[in-house]
Amino acid sequence: MAAELLALYGYWRSSAAYRVRIALNLKGLAYEARPVHLLRDGGEQHAPAYRALNPQQMIPCLRDGERVITQSVAIIEYLEEMHPEPPLLPADARSRARVRALALAVACDIHPLGNLRVLQYLQAGLGADDAQKLAWSRHWIEAGFDALEALLASNSATGRYCHGDLPGLADACLVPQVYNALRWQLSMERWPTIARIHAACNELEAFQQAAPERQPDAP
């Protein structure tokens, strides 16, 4: 019996879903895209059917047969363990720790401060206007990228990609965050190493196919 196709619940412009798409593509894994519109009807992530799948009411969510995995970095780590080739993490423990630290600098310290539910609360709960939301988003991306640029530029382990000359977990997290930075009209000249790695990644088909505008639910 053929294995059931992986199913990825996501939204075209979600950077967390974007990073999982990159990982799936880098590993050459076929999957079914199951769009969850974050704005329609108050947000389809809050609908009972999706809440039953993921009580956090967040995306992405990966379904592998009867297994449901949430949280984008956990999903990518799951894919790495289930499908180890090609690897998204280096072979030695110290290098893996570095790659995870770079990935989490984006996934934990930059991305959450600018995601949709935070921006919605700033506006609806605290009365922020569009200019204040823009300033908030740009501030946290700038602060995060300043630190990330220093981590990448100062380490000899940085190669064509975040770690060496093969793309991996850190790159899968970095590229969607650069997409967000450009969306918020930030110039990447301030972060030349990040900009260089971003350009190198986007030369690869795996990253091109994962781009938001290439998704079936993109407007």
C-alpha cells in the first residue's frame, strides 16, 4: 500500500509555513497543501475543525498519516529524523547547536513579535494605527537582524549559506524572515551577509517553489 501523502496546513504568506515548505522541498518530499485562510471569516484557524487539529489555532500543522505535528521548527526536526537525507542539520553536535541557534534566533526572537495575532492585538487591543504597527515590526526585525548579521559575519563556519555550503534549517528560517523585512520596506544594505545568503538560497528551486506567490492559495 502506498504511503499517505503528507498534508501541510498553512497560509501562503505565513513565514512559519514558508519555512516548512522550504524544508519539504529541500528533502524532495511530496505533500498536499491544505490552505487555512488567516483572515477570512475571522480566521479559519479559529474554526472548530481546525481547532480540533491544532488547539493552538496556529499554522503550520503537518499531518503524516494519523500523526499531527505542530510548530514549524518541530515539524522540520521531525522531517529531519524521519527523512534524514538530504540532511538539514550538520553531522556534529557543535555545528548542529550553531544551526539551531541561528534558526531559533529567527523563529523565537524575531518572527513571533511580528506575526498576525500580535499585530491584530496591537491594533484592536491597544489602539495602534498602521504607522505604529509598521514601526513596531521594523524595530524588532532590525534588532534581530543586527544580532544575526553579527553572528553570521563573525563566524568562519558561515559559507555560501548560514552554515557551510549546503542549505539547511537556519536558511529555511532566514529566507521567510527576509521576505517579511522586504514586505515592511526595510533595506537589506544594513545586513550584507544576510542579504548574500538570502540571494544564494533563492537561486535554488526548493526556495523558489516555496515562495508565497507560488502557493495555490496566493491571491
